[in-house]
Amino acid sequence: MYKLLIRPLLFWFNPEEVHYFTFSAIRFISKIPGFSSVFRAIYVIEDKRLETEVFGLKFKNPVGLAAGFDKDAVLYNELSNFGFGFIEIGTLTPKAQDGNPKKRLFRLKQDAAIINRMGFNNKGIQAAIEKLNQNKAVLIGGNIGKNKLTPNENAVDDYVICFEALYDYVDYFVVNVSSPNTPNLRELQEKAPLTKLLQTLQDLNLARPEQKPILLKIAPDLTNEQLLDIIDIVNTTKIAGVIATNTTISREGLQSENKEQAGGLSGKPLTSRSTEVIRFLSQKSNKSFPIIGVGGIHSAQEAIDKLEAGASLIQLYTGFIYEGPALVKAINKKILESVAQ
């Protein structure tokens, strides 16, 4: 129904406007008595065999919603009714910011992809905390970044503010230094500044009675040498793991008319590269840390491919938009089939 009726209708309109319209529609429908239960009956699979423990957290299933979809933590309770095992909010910054000028979100229909240059648009950390106070037992990841106007030499301060403020409201943290849409942000992926940033957060983490897992989200555009540096940094700072990968700046092989738009590319064109990065990190690190695999998952088999490459968990974003919520259920069913074999 989604791909035949709903998606064609939504894809007639501006993608950013459709995003907010869809949020409002889901929120409205979910308030009608019984509809949340209907969604759960259709999409949620409850099965002990899907449960997995990663970096000390117990996930009902390994399929999560990636950051960027529910930036401000306004719909995570409702989105969990589509079968996700966890929801990642953000990217959040200390202060609210509008992000980059519109238009900034583009569909590439021929490529089953999206280009975005949103620029960490969000309402700020405190607005998200107000929403997180309403959490109904959803496992939440908090994706954090820096404000656009904060220079890189002061970036650590922004991440510390977000870490300290969010600590009591999320189950794990994701340090985002890999978005291509904040000027100079990716420079923080270099070994020295990245080690300093992660070690600062980990020191704060270790000073608390109970620690929260800290993960690093990396770009798919890193070289093998840079990926080896990432492995070294993770092992040195002893953070919990890596999310591979964010969006790419590559435009190789694209067919759609919007292919020259600036920003980060997500969707099917990223499928192979993100899986390659997962496999490289897993093999070269001797599986010394967990990996969350994300990028170009549009089918159950593509999810299995990432798990077999070394991912412990996976996340959807663009695939969820193109394939609809049935994709979450299809992946969980495929996982159960592989367990039964």
C-alpha cells in the first residue's frame, strides 16, 4: 500500500514539507484511540530471538532508525510503533539553529537516493530534553554535534555541553563529526582533534557512577589509512563503537537530475561502500568493537549483508522513506529466518 499509493502521492511534493506533514499525520493518527495498537499489530515482531545485547544495552531487535529523521525527539514514541528496536535522535547542538537555506533536501528518484544539506537544523538541546521526558520505554540514542558558528578549536565545548545535558535522557551517545553540511566539521575526523574530542567525552563518562556507551559516526569517504586511524582511536579512547556510515560527498554513477546538488548523499548508491567500510573495520580490528551499520539498506537482504559484514546493529533512513515501514518488519523476519536455518 505504501509504495503503490502513499509514496507516489507524497513524492509529488517538496520533500522537506512532506517530512513535516508526515510527522503531523503520524502524531495525529497515533492520538486516535487504538491506532497505536494497530500499527504495532501490523509492524512489530516480538520474538526473543531478535533480542541482542550490544555495548551493555539490550535491544528488542537490531533494526534502528538513524539520526536525522527525528532530529528534535518529537516523534520517537510513535515511530517505535513501526517496529524499530531503537531510535536515534539528533543531530542536536547546544543552541537552536535554522540550518542551511532552503531548498536543502532533494530526492533522486532514479537512484533511490536523497541529497541533503540541512546543516544540523534543530531546536537545541533543551527543547529535545523536554520531549525526552515523555519517553515510554523507547531505547534512545543521542546524536550530538557542534553549532555552525562554533569554531573547530572550540568544538569540544559544544560536544561537552550536549553530553552533559543529555546524559540522563539517552541510552547511548553518537559523536557526529562526519556530516558534510557544517563547514569544516569533517576536519574533526583527523586523528589528533578526534582523539582529543573522544577522550574528553570518555573522561567525563568514566567519572560518572554509570557509564553510557559513546559511539563515533564516520563518513564513507575515508581512506583505508584513515579507517585504520579510526580503529586506533577507538581502541585508544575505549569508546563503545562506531556507526558506519554517514552520507557521502561522492556522486559516482548517479542518474537523477538533482545529482549535482551540494550536500550529503544517502540511499542505494551508498549500499556497497557502507558495507565495505563495515567489513574493513570489523576485519582489521579483529571485531574488537561493535559497529552499527547504516547506508543504503532498502531490502531485508541488504540488512543481512551488513550484519554478515560485521555489524551488530543496523539503522534505516532513506530506505525507510523509499520502502516504507514494512521494511522494518521484513528485515526482522529475514533475521529470524536466518536464525532458524
